[in-house]
Amino acid sequence: MAARAVPLPQNAWCLFLDVDGTLLELAAAPGAVVVEPALLPLLARLRDAAGGALALVSGRTIADLDRLFGTLGLPAAGLHGCERRDALGEVHVAPVAVEQLSGVRDGLERLVRRHPELSLEDKGAGLALHYLRAPQLAHELRAEVALLAAPLVPEYTLLDGHAVIEIKPAAHTKDSAVTAFMGEAPFAGRTPVFIGDDQTDYDGFEAVRRFDGLAIAVGPRVKSEWWLPGPPAVRDWLGRLVSA
């Protein structure tokens, strides 16, 4: 579907935005992403137009989101919903036993030593193995990580993202984060829009559909009723939204 076909919400709206691959272009490593200079002012205008009802919903930690967007102090859900900062600034963190991950962490560190082109991101409540520089290892890595994580099932789950395999608590998702936001001011009663580019964003899509909102897929990896080709098109659509 062409980018220009994506409609603008007709009623008072709120926004839930994935970050990597949606607002920002993907990079070889999480720390290498670039925040376009015009993006922060655009997000500030959108936040003000929505009465504060704009939240970042990401696999990154809230601390990492603040490193990228900290001057805005936006509501945010990090670690795919395992941590959430509401509009009042209160942080809600999933009660997880992080020590359960120690065995998996050791195994993933051995993998990285064996394949130096891999990188391990320790998020505290979750772990992410990045393999963008070694895509030929994808099948092997999925099998090895699944074997390492098997003792943690069903409390933890595997997420297969863009050149990354994550292990995270199963009970918290982007769906649960969006649903929690929609029960609070200033999000409650508004038409929600969720924009995302990866498999984990399907949970966010399902959440906003329950509230008769818009689920907008970005790029080639996900599908929805509405679609934008990449982050520049997302920023263009957001600009149209705030101008309208």
C-alpha cells in the first residue's frame, strides 16, 4: 500500500512509536543509530498536539531511550513492555528474577567469543544477541539460543527480530504496555496509532486494534492494514499528522 494512502485519524489521537527501524534507521549496533536533527522538534510538536499522549514503545531499555530522546521526557515502554514510564513519570518494572538468566548469559558469551562478529546486549531483565554482521549464522544461532533458553520456558520467551534474537520475560509485551497506557490519562479515550517495523510490533498492532486504532507497519518485515516504506516516510506522515 502506498505511503500516501495511510489515513490520518479523524478523532483525538494518541501515538505509540517503535524506535529502531521506525523512527530511526537501523544500524550495525544499537549504539550506532543516528537521531535526525529534525526528529526531536517533531516529537515535541506531536506530544504537545496530543496533550502528552505520545509514548515510545521499544525493545531498548528506558535508560537507553533517554540517552537518545532524554530532553523530551516522553512516556516510554522499554524491554518490549518489561518496564514502563507513565505520563506522570512513575516507572513500573516487571518483577523478574534476573539471576535466572546467568546460565544463558554465560552460554551467549561463549558464542560471542567463538564468533567475534556477534555482540551481546545485556538489558538486565533480558538479553539480546545481535548478528547483523554475520547473517549466515542466523539458523545456527536460533537453534543454539533456543537450547540455552529452554530451561527458562515458559517464564521467558524468545523474540526473533531483525538480525537479533532476544530472551525476555514472557508475561510483558508491547500489547500489555499499550493496554496499560490506554487505561491512563492522557491516553484514555483517544484513538491510538501504533507504528512499528518488526515482529515484536505485532503485539502493539493487536492492542490498538482493540481500541479501534490504526496499526501501521513499516518496511518489509511486517504487514498490517496500513504501510509505510521506512523511517523517512514515517517522519513525513507524522509531520502531516501534526500539521493537520
